[in-house]
Amino acid sequence: MIIDQTPTQPAIAYALGRQVGGAVQRNLLRRRLRELLKAKAHKVLPGFYLIGAASGATKLSFVDLGNQVDSLLERCAQKASKQATK
């Protein structure tokens, strides 16, 4: 098997365990995260992402969740730039 090490677009997966809430809450959170990431697609660098959430994530407003996603994307960009300089 050959795995492509140079993705041209982001591949995003979600790991939302039962500690986040029931199936309905997890699916709602997953849909909200997808919409936020679709709206912020210009900030998402090509690569592989696995997004998890803490148990309080389902209680966040859409705006607060968006702020958390912005912070996450900023940290990912910083890590990517550090790795690129190595």
C-alpha cells in the first residue's frame, strides 16, 4: 500500500466519544464543526486532521465554538510553520 504524503486538501475526521454526550448531541456537534470548518476553509492548510472535543463542547454557543475552532486552526498553522522551518 502506498500512502500519499503530500495531501493537496485537508482531510478532517472527528473523534467525539460518549463523554461529549449522547448520539444526538455528538452528531449535532459534528455538524456544527463541519459548518464552521467549511466557512473557515481558507484557514485550513492541506493535511490530515483529527478533531476531538471536551465534554462541555456541546454547551458552547455557535460563536464560542467558532472562536475555539479559530484558536485551533491558529495553533495548527503555527505548528506547520515550525515544522516547515526544520
